[in-house]
Amino acid sequence: MIKLYNTPAKAIVPFKSIHPKRVSLYSCGPTVYDRQHIGNLRKGLFDDLLKRTLQLHSYNVYSVTNITDVGHLVSDEDTGEDKLEKGAKRENLTALEIAEKYTKLWQEDLEKLNIIPSDHYPKATEYIKEQINLIKRLERKGYTYITSDGVYFDTSKFPEYADFAHLNLKAQEAGARVDMGDKKSPSDFALWKFSPKGETRQMEWDSPWGIGFPGWHSECVVMADSLLHAPFDIHTGGKDHIPIHHTNEIAQFKADTGKPMAHYWLHSYFLTVNTAKMSKSAGTFITLDDIIAQGYSPLDLRLLVLMAHYRSDIDFSWESLTQAKQTRQRIIDFINRVNTIKPHRKNLKLQKLIRDTYNNFKKSLFSDLDSPKAIAHIFDFIKEVNSSIDAGDPIPRRHIIKLFQRLERVLSLDLPLTKPDIPAEIMLIFNNRNQARANKDFAQADKLRQELSNLGYTIQDKDGQSVIIKT
């Protein structure tokens, strides 16, 4: 059984899918007006961990990740410029060109991080008609009102509004410090925004209320329902989505249909720098390309994220990324070492350890995706097997490699699990060289590299991984 932390319950609860062995998953994706920094990419890695864990439990996962290409204002609420329009002005491109450019770069980042693609990537601009129809239905049911700048959802007409995020609306009203314009309450949100007078937007549409564009919070409602037929199993997002974006999604769907939108809501935490969100103004906007330019593999970042629980913030530093890189290399070196030893079929103690490690790995993941604990079991295993190798014990090499092939279905760290067609004595020198390099004994590492070169082998160090090639 899988147990997950369900945000509205504020508790870890057993997971049960609507349909046996099939999970419907909707993930809030990016607003494609700029590069996604590594803090944004943590959300994609969380979704990937969830998906791979469900698959490990023999579920078929049908997933949708939306792409916001209109309607997301810079305030995340109802004020400021549309992020796509702002990006278009910044780069002297059309809003459509900005969306296409940054969608492509984001999806390239996902591929570099070994993130399983979603089955669908719907765009907000592809569902304008559906969003207008949703607003019309809400209007007929009495949930809307019109102001000088748009059509708004009246949260006072929806008594359950505060329940999901456990909001204190009275305190919110008392502490409102922003100009609400014609809004009746700070919690009311835009369903449709009118194009500013005297200004022509690149992305605007006609509607029963006037020319404008949809609010940010309606797109996920119609896309999720169109592609997954709500209520569906799991909806994910970042923890910042809880009090506004997801609360507003739930209000619209429940007001429209009387049904819950999703049965489980999961939220990943932040990857910060100096405990603050990444920003260009602070010089802390770090992209995956920045990681690669510094000599790291994208999979070092993947491991860094996996080594923290998804419901805990990660404060990023280059030192922590270096540690993740070294940790990944330790796993690679161990597998390379196992591949150099003479295989034995039986070692009952180690065979039991292999079974226990895999079961504990799964058990940890099935307990609210506890990837740090799952990885700790792997290193306990590596330590035990290394001790057995040092002691000259028989090593069931094939079973160990098979174990890591199973683990790799979740880890996806590009581990060298195909036995190299290289003599064991050469692999031994290669592993000793890698160990010397890890110990910062560069003189010894260079000496062993030269020895391999004299024997007709070349070492390539790339993206934090060392590879040996016969020349």
C-alpha cells in the first residue's frame, strides 16, 4: 500500500485509486515566459518521483501537465502585467514566440533530468472556449460579479472556500494592504480580465463580457476535466499553489459541478538560495545550463533533490551540489567495482541483504515518497558489500547488478549497469584512479590515467561521470 500526504487532510493517508491499477495525475506546469530555474525544476523532479513510485507499485499512470501561456499576472493574483506579454516586450518577440521558445527549453531540461514525459501538455490558449463556457455556467449559478476590470468569482457565495488551505479569511480582510479595486473581498479572484483601455494586447479574445483574457485559475479546471474527467486521482503543485491557485481551482470546479476536483492533493516544497526564492534581481536565478557550465551533470541535481524529502525545503549551494555529485560517483564506482570481481552464484547472507534492501527501498518510497530514507538503504548496502569484497567473500555479482537495475527505475541516474567489455585488471586500475581523484590525490590519479593510456585505454570525464574507452 502507498501512503501519501494529502494537503486538505493535513495528514499522511492510504492511497486508493479510483480505478484499480490506474492513476490519473494532473500536474501544474510552468508559465513559459522565461527560463525555468532549478527551483522550478524541482517540481518536475517531484512529479517524476511520484510517477515512478506509482509505477513501482504496478500502477499505470496517465498524466497531464499544463503549460500556462496566457493569463498569469506578475502578482500571481489579479494585478500587474501578464507574464507572457512582459516577456514578449523584454525580448522583442511575439507572445506566441516567447511561449514556444521557453516551452522547448523547459522540455529539453526535463529530458536532461530523465523526467518521464507526461501523456499530454495542454496549453491555456488552446482552451479559451472551455474557460469562457465555465465562466458562463458560474455566472448562471450566481457565483460571479463584474467590475471595471473583469469578471470575478464571489468567494462569499462559496462557504467552503477557506477549507482546503485552512485560510483565515477574516484576518485576510483585516490585513488587506493592496488596492482591491472593485473587488468585494481580497479572496475574490478574476475569472476573466478585460483588456486595458487604450491598449492592444497580443493575446486577447472576445467574450460575452468584453474583449480580454482568462484569469490564471480557470485553465487547470477545464484542462484537467477535459483530459482526465474529474474527479481524478491526484493533483500536484508547489506549496505556494495551496492558498491561492489550488484553492481557486477547487472553488470553481465544486461550484460548477458539486463534485471534488481531485481525491488527493500533493505539494512539493522549494529549492531556495540563502533560504530565499531564486530571483534575477538577487543574482540567484540558476538554470540547468548554469549547472552544466560549472561541470556538473543534470543528474547530480536530480540526486540532490532525491536526497531531500519533497515536503522539505532545500537550500541550494554549490557545495551541496558537489556533495551530490560525489555521492552519485560513489554509486558508479561501486557498480564498476562489482563488475571487476569474479562472479559467484551463492552467498546466502548477501542474497538476503539484496532482497531486504530492495524491500526497504520500496517500503520507504511507499511511505509518502521518502526518497532520502530509500537512498540511505542503498548506501548501507554498498557499505556491507564493499566489506564483503574486501574480506574476499563470494559476491553474487549478477544479483547485485539486477538489484541496481530495479533501483534505477526510480533513481534514473544513468548508472553503468551494462558490464563493460574490459578486462578486470584494467577496470581495477580505472576504479583506483577514480578513488584517487575522489580523494583529491590528483598526482596518483594522473599516474593511473597515464598507466591506462600506456595499456591502450582512455578515460573521459564528463558531467561528473568517468568512462573508460579502449583506444
